[in-house]
Amino acid sequence: MNLQDLNQLKSLFAKHADPTLSHKMKAYMRNQFEFFGIPSPLRKELTTKFLKEYGYPNEDLVAEVITAMWHMDEREFQNAALQIMDMRKRKFHLDDIQLIEQLITEKSWWDTVDHIASNHAGHYFSRFPEQLFIADRWMASDNFWLQRTAILYQLKYGHNTDPERLFNYINMVAHSNEFFIQKAIGWSLRQYSKFNPEAVIHFVNTTSLSNLSKREAFKVLNRKSSTTS
């Protein structure tokens, strides 16, 4: 697969375009992106079919191909790019963090950022823990999408979550009025509460958090409490 092959992917997507669904998808994403109007299961199926025919981009081309897909108008191309990233994440090398950060900060919205955070950034930092200074840099930036990624990258770590790092990151932005930061704080704590409820309860009760973050953090614990009472 090379850059020229993307024209074939565009033709494939265009054949399955649904103007009615496109309008609904665009409205759902606050009219920030264009859409062909392809449902997610079908888009994944079409992308898989395309990759079987044209192959995956070679490692020396992958960043260029992914970037090109990221710059294409319809959101289905960004989703297809993430599907390719999913399939090659076991091959991540040290420099891939540059591509990951680029994808976080360009065409940023929750649909791509959250996927990158838990799948790509999370896998990268587990493979290269010596690079966690980059997550520290994200938290110190003024880009809330980078901050959200740093808070969420441990979502799939389970018992391997580093609570000290997680709690420290949350403390750095605990007073933020940004919805996506408040939501990320609650989501990360809710997920960790499945593995260390005592630590989450103590942290929430001793930290000044928004009501939204607190509600999100306690969702699983409150559900468990209601089923046992």
C-alpha cells in the first residue's frame, strides 16, 4: 500500500456513501468533520478488504500514509488510519510517539483522541516506559487533548496502573473547567476503581474535584453498593 492506493480506498468508501447517515454523523460531531456516512462495522469491513488487496504500508511509508489519511476530508479516513495503527502497534518503535502526538493534536476530537490514548499511547508507554517523560510534558502543556491522553493512557492497564502517576496527573488539572478534562478524570478513576476501590475512594474524598469527575469516578462503586445493599 502506498499513497496512490488511497485513491482506491476513497473510491471504495464513496461507493458505500449514505447521504442521510452522513448528515446525521456530521451533526453528531458538531459539524466539525465531513462523512461518507458509513456505519462503523461496514467501514471496518471495507478497510479490512482494502488492506487485504493492497497490503499494509511498509514501515518506511507508514507515517506518510497515516498522515495523508489524517489530512483527508472525510472522518472515515481517520478511523481507517486508526485501524491500521491498531494492527501495527506491536511493531511500534521509539519514534512512533511523534506520529501518535501528531494524531492527538490534529483534527482533535474525543472519537480519535480516546482511541489513541487507550490503544496507541497506552501500548507505546508500556513498551517504552523510559519515554514517560513525554506524558509529563503533555500534562505540562496547554493542550487539553494531550492532557486528556496522559490521564487516559492507563485505562487498559488494570492492576498494572501506576496510581501515583495517575493521581499526580489528575491533581495537576483538578481545577480545570474543561469538560473533556473533568470527564477524563472521572473515567480514569472509575476504571481504576475496578481494581483498587479503596485507593480511588480515598483519593476522591481527599481531593478537590468537580462534581462531574466525582460522579463519573463513583459510578462503578455506587452500582456495586446498590446491588449488595
